[in-house]
Amino acid sequence: MSERVVLVGYGPVGARLLEGLLPAVRDGRIDLTVIGAETHDVYNRVLLAEYAVGRADRDGLDMGDRLVAEEAGVRFVLGMTVVGVDRDRRVVRLHDGIRIPYDRLVLATGARANVPTLAGLERAQRHRSARPGVPDQLDHGSAPLPRGVVALRDLTDAEHVRAAVSAGQRIVVLGAGVLGMELALAAAEAGAEVVVAYHSAAPMNRTLDENGGRVLAAAATAVGVEMMHHARAESIVQRYDDHGQAWFDGLVCADGKVLAGDLLVLSCGVAARTEVASLAGLAISSGVLVDGASRSWTDPDVFAIGDCAHVADPADAGADGRVPGGPSGLIGPGWRQADRLAELLSSGAALGAASAGPAAASTGPASAAASGVAGVVASISPIPVERPGVVMLKAEGIDVVAGGAVDADPFSHAPGCHGPQVTLWADPARGAYVKLVTVDGVLTGFVAVGMPRTGAELTLLFERGSELPADRSSLLRLDAPDAGMAVVADPFAADATVCWCNGVSAGAIREAVAAGEPTVACVKASTRAGTGCGGCVGRINELLTREAVPA
Ligand SMILES: Cc1cc2nc3c(=O)[nH]c(=O)nc-3n(C[C@H](O)[C@H](O)[C@H](O)COP(=O)(O)OP(=O)(O)OC[C@H]3O[C@@H](n4cnc5c(N)ncnc54)[C@H](O)[C@@H]3O)c2cc1C
């Protein structure tokens, strides 16, 4: 008999799971129902900023093929919100009261944008027992954002930003994380007037150290983005149109400054959507707590993947109940979870039909009610908790890349002592800055601003956990005008990651090209490289050009 799998959430990670389950759906092992609150077909959320500034068209966001899935037998229930799960009866309840039974439930409910506490922005009252009445209330409850305020998380938000950008309006971006900065720089390049307000001393303060951030701020200012550091936003002011409707008019800061604008884009981070899990009594921390096989700590028949999932080992929970880590908020780890879970559920479905009763050992609280799926966990190695990867700012002409912990103080450890050693180089007048943190000679954190070749080299060294050359200045010379091709390591070595979203190496791309055609489209189709955030398409092109030139 088929196993009934219900997938809640049809975002990019849910779509990837669906794709992986299709063979099992086709041959009748899995009966799949997909429930999604958005009415559209799935789209690549990562590219929303590109769409918002007019660099991508609507078709370019499409992913997945619903018709193919429907032909295979997948049922879609779109524009519907799951508001409850009865785990004893194994049914989910939709906002219109319809109940759908499951054998395995997968939550891929993603994340919502944080709305800061500002006078004039009524926050959604999110009580644990609050249930969204209709899909539109999923994120804002009964308190929608005022007109002229968006959080760039879905297509509707992106349409608002797109209209403002194409009209050359003034956009106030609140928050200077990587998304806020990417949007600000791209919108300014596309002709909008942009001001970024952030409370820290420098932008991207979760990724860069303060000096690196200051060099980035200077680069942004140089291309026309107004950067307002130490801006403590307190409230918004509104204006009224001829129909008496209120619109955003300005952001008021604690020092009384008003940043006037036509559109306020909130870029204040995201939080996992865990309310369905919470109502169902599943363990949650920063996300739905799942083990390395994406299985809930509480219920072996419930899984969570993507932005809503907090992967952790139950043994790591502190005495106070705190669990380290949290959802990465990145597409790559979510896609890897989806791939593994598809493998697991497909095999589990096959095995579940044959096996009766509890299966063999598994770890964690979930093992108590081990099932057919649990039986195959042992043969499919779980995903290790991914360490935070490298962050690259996608911006024309401004190269920023960083990875690992970069806070270490250059002067806190004497030379030769154990502990992080720091190497710094700054040339703010030229917009260049590098910070290297090493432990026992191995790179554990780095920032490179305005130093593309050094940044690429450091990325590779960080990824490989390599020891740095004793003379660190050799790395800095990579960006010197006379450096030629004096590269320490080959940025396109077989094991060098080219696409971080899909974890595709240069070697895999070469193999795809050897078996197909030397085009980006072919590489995308056969390896998936370049189909996530798209930030690596330039590097794929560079690799293809290099391969085309006879040695
Ligand atoms: C502008 C922007 C730029 C980004 N850039 C990058 C980048 O460069 N690199 C990167 O790695 N990541 C980036 N991200 C993050 C990336 O988009 C997310 O990691 C990814 O979308 C996570 O996918 P998901 O399917 O887990 O969740 P989501 O994309 O949030 O999708 C979840 C879906 O579940 C639905 N849902 C939620 N609750 C319910 C319910 N109760 N019932 C029914 N349906 C429900 C939602 O409506 C939604 O459609 C970016 C995000 C944004 C917004």
C-alpha cells in the first residue's frame, strides 16, 4: 500500500523534496499531497531581489513543473493554510476545516520576515494558539503592514519594490545585513534613490568585522547609496492620499532625524514559521527541532526541512532547554536536507510496506516510536549539522566575501601562543580590506573587501581547512596589478566549490561539460549549479572560457 506523505509548504525546499519523491510517487510507493499557502506555483525566492530591481523577469523565477508532478499523481492544495495537526489521528487541518490524513508529515513552512517594533507598525499579535484564518494572515495576522512598507519575502512584496525602483522612487531600507545591502546596491544601480538605516556602526555586522563593514559602507556611499549608521529607528510617519489612505512617508530615528521615502523595505532578519509545529506539540527552539535525518525530536512520523528546521542533536540540549544553532536561512542546506529526506522517505516507503512493527535502533527521543522509516535511517547517513559557510555579497563591482568567526582581537594573543592569530591589512582609500584569523596556522575566519582574487583564494583555503602560507602578505599580492597569474591555489581545482547553493565543484562542472555542451544552460541542467542564488554564474562562465582555451 502507498504511504501517504503530506508536505506542508511549497517553497523552494518543499519543491525540491517533491522532485526527489517523484519516482516513488510514479511507481505507487508514495501518495503525495502538497499544501501551500501561496497561490502561485513555486518560485525561486532567492531571486526575488533580482526581480524587484528588474534584473530578472517573472519567468526566470519559476522552478519545478507542477504539470509533470500532477501527471505523476501528486495532489496540490494551493492557497490553503494548515492550521492544525492532530498527531494521534495523523491528520492535518486546513483553514477551511478540511482534514487530510497522513502517514508521514513533512513541514517545509519556511520563515517569515521579522517586523521590528516601531510606532506606526502594528505587529501581528502572535500568540501560540493564534491560527491564521486565511492564507493572507499567515505572516501578518490581522495587522497587515501599512501601505508603502514591505519586507521583501514574497512575490507581492517584490512587485511593490519593483514598482518603486522602476519609478526611480526613494527607498528606505531598514537593516544592513547581506540581503538589505544587496537590495540597496542593486536598487541604486537600477536608478532608485536609496538610503540604508542600521543601528550598528557598520553594515553586515553579523558577517564582517567593523572595519570591513566600514570599507563596504564607503563603497556603497561611493555608488550613491546613503548609509545611516547608528540609526535607531523608532517610528514611521505616514501621509494621506486623496482617498484618505495612509502611506509610508518617513522613518523617524531616535535622534529625531526623519528619513523620508516612498517605500520602506524591512530587512531585519527572518524567523522560522513554527506555529503549526508548536500547536502540534512538537519540540521547537529557533525552528522545529529535528535530528540529522530531518525527523522531529518528538514524533518519528513528522519531519521538517528548510528554513523552518533547526537541525540539532538532542544530546546537545542544555540543562536550561536551550539548543545551540538554528536554521541557516540559506537555500543550500535546505536543498541538501530535502534530497536526503526524499531518499529516506522513498526507501522508508518501500521498507514500510514490508516491515511490520518497530525497526531497529535509532538515536534521540524520536526513536521511541521507531517505524519503517527509522529502519532505513541507519543505512542512509544523516546530514551533519552544517557549519556556517562563506557569505558573498552579490553586488556589481563591490567584492565582499567572508567566512567563519572574524571577531578576534589582533593583539589579544602573543606570537607563538595558542589561540587565534590575526593578520590585518587595510587600504580604505582604495576600498580594500582583509582580515585573516588563524588557529595553528589554519584559516578559521576571514573578511575580504575590494580584493576579489584574495577573497577567492581565501574562500578556497577556508573551505579546505588549509594552512596559510607563513608569509601572509603573499595572499594580499594576488590583487596587485602586477600579480599576473601568480595564484597560490587554483580557484578551479577539481574540489573547489563553484556553486554553494547546490554544492557543485569545479570538477563536477568539467565532467558535465565533457558529457554535454560547454554552455551555462547545460551545466545548470546537468549539475544544478547556478540555479540557486545565481551568484556563481559568472564563475561558471569563467570556468567554461578557461576550458575552451587550449592550454
Ligand atoms: C530576497 C531574498 C533573497 C535571498 N537570497 C538568498 C541567497 O542569496 N542565498 C541563499 O542561500 N538564500 C537566500 N535567501 C533565503 C532563501 O530564499 C530561503 O532559504 C529559502 O526560500 C527557504 O526555502 P523554504 O522552502 O524552506 O521556505 P520558504 O521559501 O519560506 O517557503 C515556505 C512556504 O511554506 C508556505 N507555508 C508556511 N506555512 C504554511 C502553512 N501553515 N500552510 C501552508 N503553507 C505554508 C509559505 O507560504 C511558503 O510558500 C533569500 C531570501 C529572500 C527573501
